[in-house]
Amino acid sequence: RLATPEYFYTHWNRNDLKPLLRSWLSMWISLVLITVPPTEVYIGQSTYLMAIICCIIPCGTLSLIQNVMISIYLMASTCFSWAIMIITFKISADVRGNMTRTEAVRQVMEAGLCSPSLSPAELAVCFQKAVFTGFFIDKKSSIITAFGMLASYVILGYIRKTNPPHKPAALIGIIFTTIAGTYGNFFPYFDGTSIPLFIVKPLGLVLCLNIFLSCVIYPKTLNSSYIANLSQEFSIIQKITLFHTDFIKTVRPTQDEWDSRENIREMISSARKMFPRLDMEAGMLKKELAYTRLSADTCVSLGHSVKTLLNALTGLPFMYDNINDYKSIILEDNQADMHLKRRKSSIHQVAVTREAEKKMYEPVGKYDQYYSMTEILKKEKQKLRYKNHPDNEEISTPDLKDLDELLEITANSTIDVNDCCNEAVEIMYEWLVEANKFKVYTLVIPGLRSERKHHQKELALKIANIKKKLSLVVNEYKSSKRLEMYQDFDIGTYSGLSEVLTTSQLRMNYILQGNLYGFYLMEYARGIEGALKIMNDTDINLPKPKLFHPLTSNYKVLKSKTEGRFSQENEGNNEYFNENNPEIIPGMNKKQSHNRDPDSLPPSKWYHSIGAGLYWIYHSVVLNDDVLFSLKAGVFTVLMAFPAFFKESAGFFYKYRLGWVVIITNMGISEYVGTSIYSLVVKILYTFIACILGMLAWYISAGSGNGNYYGFSAVCLVSSFFVVYYRNFSVHSTPIPSIITTVTFVLVIALSWVGNTYPNISSLEAGWEVAWIRFASTIAGVLVGTFASFFPKPTTGKKTIRMTLSRTVRETGNLHCDVREFAVHRIKFPLIQVDFRDDVTSKNMTALFKKLIMTGSLMQLMIYEPPLTGAWPAAEYKKLVNTQTEIFELYRHLYSLFKRFEDPEFWIAKCLDQFGWKDSVFMADFFAVIYMSSGALATGNPLPQITPTNLLAKHLYKFGALTLPFENNHHHRHLNYQFSQQPPYRNSVGDDGIPIRSIESRMSHNKMDLELLKSYDGGLYITGIILINSIYERIDRLLLCVKELVGEEFENDTYYFEDDQN
């Protein structure tokens, strides 16, 4: 990346350079202040710390409120460390007998280090030299200082480990602790301000500078930044919808461009990368002063709309993959062998090749009978051929042209909805961009405010019109266009699996996928309607900007006027969430089962409760992995500070700035082997490069002399621009390379100026000496940090990935239970609504997605872990992560589907029957697969050779979910029997005893005809069957993925499987 930095050429535009200007000025001013004598008098030689803060936290990309909040966090962390150091210094001074400065000066003179005849200024310099040679170092006080520093390191390290957003604040606190602790230990008397202010002054000054620049240089609020990010998200959504609309209109399975459907996944992935930033910014929106049209609640609601739209779009790849399965079925050779061809390319892959032994693992899953939907249809085709056509005579099967024709019907029936959605997204994007321009500067620029008002009215009219148009188009699709897929379909000629891959069967499969696509399209349109409603309400209630600040109830007032509480249930309806709705079940996700201690019963005595509390504290705090890691890092960091605690080495420690070795050691301690090696390599490499560049910049400014104000300032003006450009826009796996490079550059050039301008015992010679000492300090620090990472035993990231995936697999079972529970609640309480702010199930899904994303990030660093016993099966783990991601996506779609039934009392009940969720034996197999997969990943133990997998095939053949239970489908008469035997959920009947509702009347007469399934709820019912089949298929695939990693045990002779193989 350093040789060909693509990022260097992609950010030379106005939008990227505007925030860069603030970082540039902050960095340059911080460096120039080093050359100003009054600054040196006020702050001291630590003025260069201002530039280091600019490297760690560049202010340009942050809004005003973010700079303020970060400044508060940094100062809070610094003050916390300061408080610990004050306590430490006070105890240390008491141990030394509370010596005063006068007594300390007298001891120096008595020792002959300073002459009494010196002037006060000369005596102060002489005393300072004596102090920093370690003259007053005392063992007892050093021990106290070491323990005080250890306490600060452990607490700040724990914060840094467990709270990623507070990492910069914790790092500043660690730097403060290092400087204050090591240098403060040199002084024999209590002074709680001199050394701490040595750091606090430059820190406070640069934070004030950053806040000031945020106010005067292209000022922007967080609200504006959030709206800009939303605009960018809508821009990506627009690209996705345009691509999809063009794809479904023009591309067919027979064309080579069919494989370009994967572009949808890539664009969705790029849009989702901004979710963490949106979530982080959303938490601060109400804390700032903003003159805007969009309140914090409006922004959050629009952010939720973006997520809703992208969640709906994630269904498109699933639909296209299903159509591609039909394509593969059609391409199957009609004279294929009867035996089913397994998907060895995806399931029966070799897990690992051991180069040393030159052998491969045996394939796993031979007897698990895993079949995908495609394979099951192929199997039925082979059975049909050999049963009805023993002489291998040709049977009539469709070709790809039939599939193209059926996809053409889908495109034609949905073209109006797709075009209207594209138009709506384009208008919403334009609306957001225009709303973000209606800011406070329109009050002072003549004519601009009236222009913004005019644009607002135009866009308000467009929003209102497109909202009405979309509603009409959606209603038309639901009432008529959606039914085009059923044209010319004769249900009387369709008999389920008995006609696999005939034209009738293909048409039936198309109806299945047509309903699935219709569901995703309606979810997408519903999300657009929700966003349009928010914008329309804003146009009505707040056409002009308004001043919002956190000290008033403006947000709540606007919320009650415009937004209400949007729920996922009413996004497409013109109704708001009713906080007094009696159908809301607050404790829906409250779990009734709990873990038990197998070694003890629940506490029954008062001392049992005390013991249980102590036990929890011991295991949750004392043995907590994060606490132990922070303690280990603190101990090794203090050990590296030991030279400052002994008289013999204290002077050497101070002269050569070994405090940076201590800081680098703390930064170099990582949790995993891969990250430790990565940190070692990049820190040494980028420190070396930065030292060279720093020396080059210094010698350009000073030549062979001591430098001058103007040359130093001019060089810093140019170099600081590239420093902040690299810090803001460089692309690396972690921020470590950009931080270490910029900090090292600043240290080399800044300390060179300090050394030449203010020569004394604490300064180094300029240029070369500063560079090589910095480089040597980095090498020493990262080597010790890497050793500490491996002590007492190395922690491999491979195990962490495996354990994380084990937990996410286990959480799949809990997620399944949450969705099942919601389905039951919709039956019992049909009007139940779920506010997205309080949707526990959706939040759990989001948390699982975040875990998988973090796992993927950690997997990228596994290339740095040496493969001591064999190559790491990265492909298998990637396949496992992808499978889990698809499972969570499908559960999200199923969860949304349960919210859309208009008659949940009937249709969801039928879904639960058809899904197999009321069959305890089938559900036992389902949970067994999840439990076995999770346990095998956690322990690394092999799985049995025979497992209860093959859930998809069991579900298809047991519950008839491969086709649909039509009245003449003799293969699944048991389903009709279930429909006829189960009483209707509503008891209202006519005089003849037949239920009043026609839908129940049909069921009571043992019929489920095509007209019933043509209803909107019938289409959702069909969609639910497809979604649950897809989930079961991926659960089967998940277990075999785990088997590829852990292997098998309890081997059985093939004799026992001959019947299954035949």
C-alpha cells in the first residue's frame, strides 16, 4: 500500500479537503508554537505533545459536538490519572518525611552538586540537573510509585480493552501516567501540579484549538454530518435499485450477464459498512446545538428506514440464487445416473493438507444425507425417470427459455413498483441533500434563504406526489399485478412431486419464487413509504429550520408533532405507534428458563447468598479475561519503567527519553498472537520510514545549523499537510500504522528543534540522534510488548474465532425461540406492534451481525500467526461465517413476515404447523443440530458420524413443504387432514354451523384451493415456507461445515447404510 497508495489519488476533492483543512491548521499551529519562546516559558518543552494529540485524534473529520465530547473524555481520563498520581505522590512524600523544596536544595548544595554562590536562576537549573540524575531516588518511594502506576495502567487498560470508542482517552491517560509517574518519582517533595501540568497544559491548549477551528473553519454540526451520511446511504440504495431494476428487466438466466447478480451483495455490504458510524453519531445528536430542519428523532427514524430498506434488499440475492438452482436443475442431463450427485465442491471439501505428512483428511458427512433443495428436486427427477420410464425414454422437461419466460412475467408485473421505488429513492436523496443545505448561513447570505424555501416547497410537493403514487402502485400490485404469476396455471394438472421438473412443476416453483420476490419488494416499498411519511410530516410541521439544543424540550415537541414513534409494523401505514396500545407485550422476550449450577441448589440461607455473590465476584471480576489481560499489560509496562526507579539508571532513563519505551510497550501488548506479530512488523517498519522522513524534514529546514523559525515553520506547513492527509485517508487493517508513522515524524522533527534551541541535560542532539533513539525505543518497546503478549502462554486468535462462532451458533437457537415466541404473540394479540427503539429481537440480531463482522476482521489478521502444526482452514471458517450470516438474514426476513399477516390468528397458526414448529420430535432434531455444532466448536471434539441433520429433507417429506398442500395433492393428504381436523381460531359461525369467514369455511371443508393462496396472506404463507426451507438447508450445511473442522467419531460399518444409499 505504501508503494502504490491508491488512497492518495482518490481524495483530492472539495468535500474531503474541507475537513482536512482543520486538521492541517491544527497540526501546523501546534508545531509552530514550539518555536514561540513565550509558549516554551508557559508550557515547557512538552509543547510538542500538542502535535502528538493531533496525530492520535485528528479533529478535521469530527463535528463540533464530537470535538467537545472527545475533549471532555480526554480531560476526564487525564484528570483520573492525575488523581491517582497525586495520591501516589502524597504517600511517597510521607514516606520520605515530607521534605520541602528548600530542604532538597540544601541537600544538593551539601552534596557539592550546586554552589551556594549561584544566582537563583542558575541554582534552579543546577537543581533540576541534580534531580534528573536520580539524586533523590528512594527505593520505598519507587515501590509506591510503581504500584500507583500499576493501578492506573490496569484501570485504563481495562477501559481501553472493553470500550473501543474510549481507546484514545485511555491512551492519553496511559501517556499521562507514564510521564507523571516516571518523572514525578525524581522529586523528593510533594508537588502535585508541576509535572502533571507539563502534560495538561498542551493537552488543554490543543483541545481548545481544535474546538475553535471546528467553529470557524467550515463548521459543521453532527446533525449535518449524520444527514450527509444518510444521503450517501440513499445514494448507494439508489444504485442498488437501479441495478436490480435493469437486471430483472434485461438479464435472463440464459445470458452470460446472469452471474453479475452478485454485485447486489457487494453494494449492500458497502452500504452496511456505514452502520457503525451512524449508530455512534445517533447517540450524540441530542447533545448538540443545531439549526436544522431535522430533529434528532427524525434523523434516527430515517436511519432506521435506511436499515429497513437494506434489510429488504438483502432478500434479492436469495431469490436470484433460488432461480439459479432451477437453472441448474434444467441443465441436468436427462440421462443422469439414478444416484444423487452430492455437492462435493461445497460440502465435501478437504479441510486441511498437512504438507509435512503429504496426506489429506478423509471427507466427512458421508452418512449425514445432506441434500440441498436443488439436489432433492434432482433426486425426485431420477426416481420419476426410473419409475415411469425404465427404458430411459425421453420425458418432457422445460428448457431455459421457459425459465426466461417466467422471469419475464415477474419483470413485467413488478415494473411499475420498481420504477416508482427508484423515483422515490431519487427524490428522497434530493430531499436530504437540500435539507442539509438549509442551514444557519442562509440567514446572512442575501437571497439564499428564499431560494432554499423555494426548493423546499418544490421537493415537498414531489414527496407528497410520489408518496401517493407509490401507495397506488403498491395497492395495484397487491390487488392485480401480483396475480399475473398465476395466469394459465391449471392446478388440476399439478400433482406435486409426481411431476418433478415438468413445465407444471417449474411453473409452481416460479409461483413460489414470485411470492418470495413480491414479499421483498413490498418490504422495500413499505420502508420507502415510512421514509416518505417522515419527510412529508417534516415538510408540514417544520418547513423551515429550527434551533435545537439539549436544554429544552424541542426534540420532544417536534417528535409529538411529526414523528410519533415509528414502528416496523406501521411503516407503510399512515398511523403512528400508540404508546397506550394494550396489545403491546413488554415482557415478550423475558426468558422463563435459566442456567443451573450442577453442583449446588439455589441459595436458601443468608450466607448462601453472600457466598454466591463472592463466587460471582471471583469468577466475573478476578478471573475475568479482560481484567487479567489488563493486569498483565500493566505489570509489564511498570517493569519497563524500572530504570526510572533506581539511582544508577534514572539519569540515563531521563536523558534518552525512555518514557516512550514504556508507552510503546503498553501499546505493543496484544491479546492474540496474530495481532502481536502484526503490531511488531508494522511498528518497526513504519517507525523506520517515519524516522527517515522526519530527519529529511529537519535537515531541509535547518541544513547543518540549528534551524530558524521561518525555515522550520515553512517545512512544517508543507509536511504537516501530508501528515494529516496520510493520517485521515490511509487504508490499513488497523489504525496502528497511520498513528505510529505520524507520531514518530512529529517526535523527530519537534525534539530536534527543542534539542537545538534549548540545550540542557534533558535534550537530545537534533536529527540523527533523535531518530535512532526513537527507532531503538520502538524496537525495544514492541519486542517486550510481543513477549508480554505470549506470556504466560500465547493466546491464538484462531481459538477466539472458534469460540465466538460457537457462541453465535448457540445464539441461533435463542433467536429461533424469539421468533417463534413473537409468532405466538401475534396469534394471541393480532394488533401487537413493535417499536424499533424497543425491539429486543432486532437488537439481538444486530448484535449477532456485529459479532460476525468482528470475527471477520480478526480472521484477516490470522495470516500473521505462524502455522506451526498446519495451515489454518481459513476457507472453512469463512464458509461457516457466511452460512451463519445467511441464517441470521433469513430469520430477520421471517420475523418481518410475521408482522405482515393481516389475519395472523389463522395464517400464522397454519405457518407454525407447516414449519414443523409444533412437532416436538422435529424441533428436537433442530435444536440438537445447533447444540452439537456449538459444542463441537467450543470443545474442538469430533461430532458423531451419524447426526440428526438432514432437516430440510425431513421437513419437505414429513410436512409437504416442497410443494403446497392443494386439495388434489394426494402426496400430502395428511396436511389436508390437519386443516380439516383443527378447529378455526375464531368461533363465529353461521346458522348452518359453517364459520362465517370464507377462508375458514374452505378449511373446514378440507380444501385449500388456489384462490385462497392467491390472497395476500396466502402469498406470505408461501413465502414463509420458502424462508423456513432455506433456514433448514443452511442449518444442515452449518453442521457439515463444523464437521469439516472437528472431524467425526463413533464410526459405523457401511453395511448399516446400504439401504439409505440405495
